[in-house]
Amino acid sequence: MGMPSYLILPGVNEIAAAVVELAPALHRALERRADTEIDFPRPPDLQLSALRLVRRHPGTTVRELAGELQLKPNNASALVTAMVTQGLLVKEHDRADRRVVRLRLTDQARQRHDAVQGLFTGYVEAALAALTDSERRDVAAALPVLHRIVEQIKAGE
């Protein structure tokens, strides 16, 4: 007699496929829901990623932004130029080395970023609240592992 089906773990391929499908589905669900509640155009995903990075690390350089977002330097520069033009980012010269340009969010970008992130977080909090304590513990336990997967993919492993 074999192992009960509820004890059989799916294979790596099935888990990988599920993660690949789940991540964009979650992101799309968050975006679509937020789009119904915000009264300004939500920045494109790449811009939101840049805003998150600069929000977390004010003074980030264009080179650091390129590395974190895995962009070619010229693409990162074009992204930053567009975001400066749109009033989302401000470039400031480094006090110690005037050749270095540091980035910070404008007040408008900070407010909009925080509004979108607040909605996203609220939706996930409400969904988590609907789960059992055991399910929430499972989600919490998976987070460090998911972060490791992201880091391994970034590193090309």
C-alpha cells in the first residue's frame, strides 16, 4: 500500500510551475483592485520597482538602481530620465563626489507610492485575516524561502 496522497509532495517541476503562475496572478489581482481605488495613473511596473528601491534607499545611484533592477546602465539611465521628467524622481549631486548623482523621490511620488503600497498591503492583510492561524504560519514560514529563490534566480543559480 502506498503513501496517502495528502502526504505525497509535488515534484520540483510542479512546484516551480505553481510559483511561476502564482506570482504574476497575485500581482495582477493587486493591480486591478488598486486601479479601481486610486485617482491617479499608477506608474508602470518598472517605475514602481524603481520607486520602491529609492523609497527604501534614498540616495541610490543610477548604477545601483540598474544593478538592483537588473537593467543595462543605459536602460536605467533612460528610466531615471523619464521619471525625472514626470516629476517622480529628483537627481542630486553627491556632496563628496560631484560626478555621482543620487536619486530621491519627489513628494508627489512618495505620496503616490505610499498610496499604492498601502492598498496592496491592505488587500493582502485582509486575505491573510481570512485564513486560519495555521495557514498564516505556513505563509510566514514560506517567505524566507521565497526570498532565497529570488536571490538564487538573480544570481543565475
